[in-house]
Amino acid sequence: MRAFLIKLIIILFAAVPVFSQSVLNEQDAARERNLNELEPFWRQALGGAVLSIPSVQAQSAVVALDGGNIKAYSTAGNSLWNYFAGGRISPHVTRSREGTSYFSRTNGVLIALNRAGRELWRRSLDGPLTAKVITGWDGRLFVPTNGRIYCYTASGNRLWTKIVDSPFTLAPKPDKDGGILFAINNAVYSLDQFGNQKVWTLSGAPAAIIPLTQHRIAVAYTDGSIEELNQTAEFYMSAAGNVHSSLLPRLPARPLAAAGMGNNIAVTMNDGRTALVSIEEKRILWTNNSHMTEIIRAGRSAGLEVEIIYDERGIFVLNANGATCFSHDGRRIWYTMLQNAAAIPAFGNDGILYSGGRDWILYAYKIEERIVPERYSLYGPLPEGSYGMGRPGIFDTFRIPLTETETRAKINQISLAINNGAVGINEPEWTSFLLTISTGQQPLQFRLSVINLLGKIGSQETIPWLVNIFMNDNEPAIKSAAANAIGSIGVDPHGDAIQAFLYFTVRNSTRDEQVLSAVASATGALCRFSGPPLSEPGVRILTLLTSSAQPSSTRRQAARELESLR
């Protein structure tokens, strides 16, 4: 009898965890939201089939259509603008944080539209985009085609070009250092903002590249293994011999997409499950089914193209069949199925899911009330870091002072390289040189030349430096050059330049014709690039410059700029 009681107690205690876990699962299921019956927040007829995932930024969504149109809608569903590219377009659209849209026609013409849908510039590439344009911390663009990666300034000046010998195995994506990562065959490549290249030779075929933190990258292989690839400042170590690498637990299925945050990696696999892997603990923390699992179990294709978002809110898995949200601890918070999506939906930081249907309709579903906490500037989210291009001295490898002959030769060398789109790895040293020569006791002609070149190199990080020159230099020609350089860069992320121009226009009493005309030209350029954020003070500046009290040439220039904004 005693033995029987002991056995019964053991059985009951053993059952407690099972019962508790069952109760927890039921509670989780009760909390989980099935959003399959969710009505669209709004819908809009597109007049064409969506080519790719919508691009969400600047409180609006942009979609590329098979007929060659790019259309934009506000988060409230209002039609904002419709641009026709004059031909077929590739299925890749990127929006920068200021709302500029970048895409290409299938004939290889790269086009930039401002947030109001007006064309800013176009450039000829060697072929159409094969992946999305990636924007750098200072507005520069990493532009991938089948044979090259180009780097352009936000205003369309080419900084460098890299030849790509083979098609991308994994398309370029941003790293945590302001550059890009991609895979070709069994190797991972890194290009920094200046075009410096580093390479890992891998031990197998990569399925996903996962940027973690600065100087930390992991790769998930097609066999389910995951490896952190460590690096030094000088070179990358080969992962083939497991040298300077960190092996992580093998996943139970093939990875389709992955994202990292801190010391954790979220991975979606080809059986529909999502897993969270701890690098620090070297173990899989949890796995759970996404919306894709049921489809795969039913023998239907769930689509291998998957996007995964990992942020403060949780982990979001998106593909053309639907979307799923997991909490950080693995609980499935909500899921929804999409019946007729033409491409992967986009999930904005505002909690709205945008899906382009095969019925030529764009649907928006308000799913989340949570918003990603971000630091905002005038335009939108601030970049993750800085390249340090806004002040001289950091990258100095040259001798100052130079003789006039040496300075002239240096300026000519830099000018030739900029005009040929071959700045590349020289950019930090040359920018430092230009900033140094732009101030101080240098001949006027040298100062004018280097300020002009700063505008062509085009880093928005130099805007405060140029604003300072404009506000404090007493030489009208230098003020004019600084204003024109700001206009050439085209981006005023904090509104510093437009406020300086407004202050000068309202309060300055010198009424120098050259400076005022330069202010008018630069103001028009900034407003055309940015659209609404700068339009109000910009229009005020231009209106003031058209008054009868202004010089005639300034009035004409301001009137032309105002007309261009209509």
C-alpha cells in the first residue's frame, strides 16, 4: 500500500509540469489574435499589378506597378502622387528617410523622385537594379546591378563603382557600420561607405547574412548551421577552418530569412517555424509556428521569399501568404492570412500592414497600436551612426600647410576624380583636406574651388560646416559658394541651412546681389529635394526675395525657383 501511494505521488508530480504547460498554452492561444477576418483600414485601386513589397517611409507607402508607374499613398489612404517612368521598371523601390524614392527602369536608368513625386535626377547604369538601393548614413546610395555596385550621393553624383563578377547569392543589405553586406557563391562580402572591400570564405552555402552590432556579423547556412564571423580592423578571417568564428546550434530546418538584435538571432525556416537563437548562450531559446506552417503541412507552397523584422515590439514574419508576430519570449501574438497578395506585404513602424493584391488593389490593415520608438529629425528617423565627414583632422594623412603649387595640384587631382566618379577610398582624406582649405588664410580662388567640390562630394554631414561658413564669413563670394554647395548636396536633414537662409533673408542688411541669388537657388534646390518639410520656410524665403526691394537678378532667380515648386 505504501509503495502504491509513493508511486501515485510521483505520477501526480510528474503530471504537474505537463498540466501547467497545457494551461499556459491555452492561455497563450486565448491571448493570440487571429486577424483573418480583419477588415482593411483602407483600400485603393492601383490600376496595375504590384511588382514587389511596398516601400514605407515618411508617413506614406510607395508601390511599383507593372505598367511603369510608381504610386504613393498616405497612411490614411489618400492618393498622394502618381509618376510614370516612361517604360517598364524593375521590381525594387527604396525610400530614403527623407522620403526620396529610388528605382530603375528595365533599361538600366536609375531615377530619383522627391517625396512629392517629382523627378530629381536620373542616371544610366550598366543594367537594371537587381536588388533594392540601400541608403547610407549621410544619404549616399549603394546601387546594385547584375554586374556592379555603384555609390552615388543623394543628389546623383557618382563616388565609386565596384565590379561584381557573379550574380548575388544573397542580395545586398545594410550592416551596422554604415556599409553593405552580400554573398556571392560561398563567400560573404562587405563594402564600406568608401568602397573598401572585405571578404569571408565560408565553409558552405549561405542562406542568410545577419548583421548583429558594429563589427559583428553572423551567417546562417543552408544546412541549418549558424556561425558568427568575427573580424578585426584589418581583415576578415576565413570561416572555412573555424578560425576566429563562433559556432552556434544547428537549426532543425533550412533558414529562409534571419534578423539580429543584440545577442539574439531570429530565423524563419522552410517548415514555417520561427526560432530565436542566443549567441551568448549558444542555444535555441524557442521555436514556434508561423502562419506559413499550416500551409506547408497542407502540402501547399508557402513561398520561399520571406521578410523578417526584429525590433523592440517583437519578431514579425512576412510573406505573400500572410504575416505573424511573435513576442520576444516566443509567444505568437497575432497572425493573418493573405488570400490574393501579389508580393510580400510591408509592415510599417506605425503598425500598418500594406499588401498589394492580384486584384490590383492596395490594402492597408491597422494591426498594431505599438510604434517603434525612434529619434526623429526634420525628415524622419535619424541614421544609426555617422561617418565623421563633417569635420577635418580625423582622416588627415597630408601635410598642412602646403605650398600654393601643391594645393593647386591637390585640388585639380580631387576635381578630376570627382568628375570621373572615382573618389572611392580617398574620400575621407580628400574631404578632410577640402574642409581645412575652405576656411583660414587661403587664397580666395582656392577656397571657392574646395567649397564647390564639397558640394559635389555631397555628404550631408558637411552641411553644418557649410552653414557656419555662410553665416560667419564676410566675403560675399565665399557666402555664395557655401550656399550653392548646400544646394548641390540637396539634403538639409535638420533644417539648419534653410533656417540660416531665412535668417539672412529677413535680417541681413547688406543686400549683396550675388549672395541673395545664391540663397534663392539653394533654397529652391532644397525644397525640390525634400518636398513638404522645407516648403513652408523655403517658399517664405523665395517670396521675400521676389519683392521689389531686391536686386532684379535675385527677383528673377527667386521667381524661377518658386515656379519650379508649383
